[in-house]
Amino acid sequence: MVRTTSADSAGRGTERASLDGRVQRRERSRTAVVDAILDLLIAGETRPTAQQVSDRSGVSMRTIFRLFDDMTSLHQAAIERQAERVLALMVPLPDTGPLPLRVEAVVASRAKVFESISPVRRAAVRLAATSPTIATELGRAAALFRAQAADALRPELDAAPGALDAVDLVTSWEAWERLRTVQGLTVAQAGEVVRRTLTALLS
């Protein structure tokens, strides 16, 4: 039988502590890098470079590319983190009560969420064509938005078969992006367009 001495136990404890410390440092660095690229996108940098991410996060370029294979994998990690942020913004909406109040709740929720996510969403759309992971995340988000609108407006949708596709279109990020960037509307003006269109569809 091999006896374990106190020195052996102490040595193993030190090794475990050292390993745990390295894992924690790695995770902190990874989080800092992902947060940095999201912050850069939100600040208006449409194509952040590795150097910008390094400067923002305080993590060296060498470490960044030990944590991520390339910028594409970093973008994928950032979009996955963004999906978590979107879920946190998706507050429950009323599914009973007068239609105008429920429509207003849908519009207010969309305005808040879309204004928050648009800078990162634009980058995700650009990258989705070459990243199945990002494309999947965008699909999940779209399904989530569709289900939220369907739940809030269920009584009217049950009475108007086929209207859900129209509601989904009107309340989509793509529609909001067009109203805000192509048509140049303010948040209030874009919200009014969505409000009027939903009311016309469902009244």
C-alpha cells in the first residue's frame, strides 16, 4: 500500500490551485475579449479589428488568438453572448385586455430591444452567410420574436387565419431597420408606423 504523506497532499493541492487559477484567468480573459468586441460594435465600429479588441479588453493579441482560432470564431462567441442579452430584454407581454394596450406593449418592447441590439445584429447579418452558427442564432431570435407577438395578439390572430405572417413581418428587426435607416424615421415615428399597421391588420 502506498502511503500519502502530508507533503504529497500539499503538493497536489498546490497543483490544483494553480490549475484552477489558470482556468479562471483564461475565462476572465475570454469574457473580457467577447465583451470588448460587443462594446466596439455597439459604439459604431462595424468591423472591429483584433488590435482594437486587444486595446479595449486589455488582453494581448497573442492571448486573444490562443483563446480563439480567428476573428470569425470570436464573432461567433460574441453573437452567442448577444443572444443571452436579447433573452434578458424579452420581458413578458400582456396577452389579455384591449387590443390597443397589447399592440402598444408589443411596439414598446420591439423599440427597446431593437434599438439595443441593432449594431450587433447588423454585424451578425453580415457574417451569417459564412457562419452556420451565427445563422442559427439569428433564426432562433426570429422564432422568439414571432412567438412573443403571437402570444400577445392571440385572440385577434385566432380570428384572422394567416395574419401571423404579416404580424411577424411588421414586428421584425428587418422592418424596424428599414424604418430607422432607409426611411430615416425616429424611434417614435417608426413605432407609430408599426402601431398603425398592426392595428389595421388586427382590428
